[in-house]
Amino acid sequence: MSESSAGRTVSGEDEVVDLCRDLIRIDTSNYGDHSGPGERKAAEWVAEKLAEVGLEPQIFESHKGRASTVARIEGEDPSRPALLIHGHTDVVPANAADWTYDPFAGEIADGCVWGRGAVDMKDMDAMTLAVVRDRMRSGRKPPRDIVLAFLADEEAGGIYGARHLVDKHPGLFEGVTEAIGEVGGFSFTVNENLRLYLVETAQKGMHWMRLTVEGTAGHGSMTNNDNAITELCEAVGRLGRHQWPVRVTKTVRSFLDELSDALGTPLDPDNMDATLAKLGGIAKMVGATLRNSAAPTMLGAGYKVNVIPGQATAHVDGRFLPGYEEEFFADLDRILGPRVKREDVHGDKALETDFDGRLVEAMQGALKAEDPIARAVPYMLSGGTDAKSFDDLGIRCFGFAPLQLPPELDFAGMFHGVDERVPVEGLKFGVRVLDRFIDNA
């Protein structure tokens, strides 16, 4: 804690809600192209908040407006390997007409902060800033150096954010061996005596692709047995309906074992429908980690109703489990067939690490200290994060953005969804846990 200019004691818990709201109000929508409206403004806002407490942040602009902020905090023992805490400031777009409250207003209602980025991931950005500002004001050094990175462009693969920094400015992360970032540390209430907190130790790999079929162009009134649209739609239909086989990875096996123990009942990986039925709001998130997947997301063809086009295209979001990349591509090509040309749009590797070591113990201890019925367990994220870029530097990455959630909240549905929101008390809980975690990390 510290004294504000008005003489009132200010803590990280006091600040975190306003920090989150202010950051939500900066529209950092990422449209997946070269533009990044708001990212430079957000980078400057973060830099200002860090500079106010004596840090010397740097802003790195990879492309006009695509900016990230990095700062380093000196620890008590600089000989120890450093810890990276990273978050992204960009968000996916939002259509205000679909929302209960303006997605860029940062409204407080029903005990939550509402807005695009509330859980993905301006909540963690705000919690990190609140903890760091409080520790700097009160002169509490972390036990080892901490690198802070607030990044652009994560929602489109991180090319203008983490990837740029890793490729062009790797010295910023000198000595860093471990990192924490988004989509982990959130709670799943089993019963009144047990809350599981899911710590992300693995991520599926990513393969975004463009599918193309060439056919014979012609008049729409004529019979055409070489219609590109017909051929492509049949292939996309096969892909979209394909039932990918269950593949239980090391991380998922550990999660299922922990869940089985918590529920007091055996879980059968071959009967996952019954297992997922017991998981409530996180079923969608966990269910996607049991199989490779390929979701058709865009279609394009033609320019006039009476003209059969000579080409049809589709885009597909493919995800593969750690250790199953080759199987994924083999299945993909078999399903699509020889007429479909497949091109890479964006790809990244799968990640997996063990759920052990001092950093994990620090997570478990911090959670338990703030929630006596907490148990930290590993899980796999079905999507991807900036951890994929930092892994290239040999940094061991975890998802740990601690939140205690009400059991009724559809947390998985908040990600990229309408009416995204985060509980106010969850933010304050996260500040307390992160502060304890840093003391023992």
C-alpha cells in the first residue's frame, strides 16, 4: 500500500477496477489487417502508468500504430533468472448493437465490469498494472527481475506484437526463463469444499488455411459438371461434419485425473460426452482439447447470379494437439480430397510443459492463501497465445491470470462473445493472488 497525493491509502485492489475500465475504453479492436486502431494509444497509456511509479518503459512500434510496451523491474537477486509477465492490449471487434452495454464504455453492472477485453485480456493487464504500481510505490522489490510486456496484435497471431519483439528485440528478454500470461488460473467450483483453478500448461497448434477449387466457368443456365462451388462446398461440408478421434495428451490426462479425484468418480476418455456434462461452463473450453479440429469460417465465390465462377474459396481455422500435427494434416488432406488446393494463411506450433517446479508451487500457494478450498490443476488451452513466440526464446510459459468466478458465469462464453464481463471481486482477488505469487515466484 501507499499514500496517494490526497493522503489516502491506495492499494492495488483500490486501483484495479478503474484501470480495467480505462483500458476497455481505449478501442483496440484488431481487424486482422495492417491497421490497429488504439494500440498505440493503449501502449502510451500503459507506459504512463508505469512511468508514474518510477519505471522506465519503452514503446516499440512494429508498424504504424501497432505498438507494444515493455519495462523491466529490478529484483532483490538479479543473479536469478527473470520472470516475464505478458498480456496483450488488442481485442477482437465488437458490434455495439448486440451488447447490453456499450462494449467500449467499461460499465459496471451486476457486480461486473462489462466491455470488450474484460476477460481477453484487459483484466490481466489491469491486475498486473495494479500489483506493479502498488509494489513500486511501497518499495517492495520482487525476489527476481520481472519483465513486463503489454503487447499488440495477439488476436491476429502476434506478428506486430510478440513475434516482432522476439525476432527484432530479443535482448529485452535476456535472462528470462519462465513466463505467465492469459487464460489460466480461473476457478471452476466443484462443490462447497473444492474449487479447481485451471492453470494452462499446453496449447493446441494453429493452422489457418485458404482452400481453393478451380472449375469451369460458364452460364448459370447451362449444365455444368465441373462447378467449383459445388466441389468446394462438398469438401467443406465433409470437413465441418468430420468427427475427429479423441486423443488424450499428457496434460489432458492429468486434468482428467485431477477432475476424477475432485468429483469422486472415474472419467472415461472414450465417453467424453458424459465427462463434459459435468463441467458446466468450461465444457466447451475443455472439450476442444480432446481432438484435432478444423472449423470452416469463410466462403467466397462468384460475382453474378447467372455466372458459374471458375474458382471458389474457403477459409478454415485448424487446430492440432501437441504431438498430433502429422496426423492432423494427413486427415485433413484425406477429407478434402485431391481437387482442393490448400494454402497456409497463418500457422503456429503446439505447446506443452509439465505442471511442476517452483513457479507452479508459487501459483498453488498464492491461490490457497486467498481461497482455502483452492486446488490448482493443469489444463490445455484450445486456442493459442503469445506464449508461442516466447517459447522460441526457450521461455517456459504458463497461463496464469487468476480469477475467482461465480459458478453461474459462462466464462468460456466470454471469450470473443457478446456481453463480455469480469466480476469486480474477481479482479480484486486476482490482484491479491498475483501479489503473493510474485513474492514466491
